[in-house]
Amino acid sequence: MIEQTMTGKIEFSITGVSDSEALGEMPVTEGILNPFGTIHAGALVWFADVIATNLVLGGEPVSTGMESFPVAVTLNAQLLANTREGRLTARAEWVKRGRRVSTVRTLVRDDADRVLLDLTSTHVAARG
């Protein structure tokens, strides 16, 4: 077995949260690229999941020890395209908004408005 150390850096901004959607932006940087020079699928999923979580939170800031947090219990990700450069945008919108269980669809797009990732996630409001 070969032992390896991998490093990377993912950085993005939550640019808006309203009652109906959450928005984010992420630059394509070397720290999120895979060995083929395109974005690692895990970086796309992480970006989309955090934007979806912010929609469920309603813009409430995340903090250690917070009273409740919407834990994602299912993530269904479809990687449809990829890119090597530019800026990505994510938009999360409600599929079903419930008191305890909510489902969100998040689309991640590139500068050319191509959908790179279509993520549907189900979140359970967990009490801390």
C-alpha cells in the first residue's frame, strides 16, 4: 500500500440568502483541481451542499454549539460537465420545505452558464 498526503484548498462566498433561494460564488483555483486539471467532484459537491445548507438555515450564521443544524441525510449529485478555469455560481432552491425534513435542489454553473453539477439534498433539522 502506498501512503500519500494530499492537500487542497476550497474557498467560496455565500453571496445571498432569501426565503426562496441561496446563492454562492467560487473561483476555480489550483487547490480544487484534480490530476486532470478539472475541478474535483468533491469540491463541487461541498460547494453545493454548503449553499443548500445555508438556504435551510435561512441565512443564520453557523457556529459551534448552535442549537440546531440541518444535517444532510441524502445527497444525490449528478456531475454533468466540468471546467478548468473561471468562476462558478451556485443557486439552491426549495423542492420541499418541511418543519423537520426539507429537500433542496442546487445547480452549480460555470461562466458560460453550463450546469456542472445538479445536487438534490435532503436535510433533517437536528437539535444540538
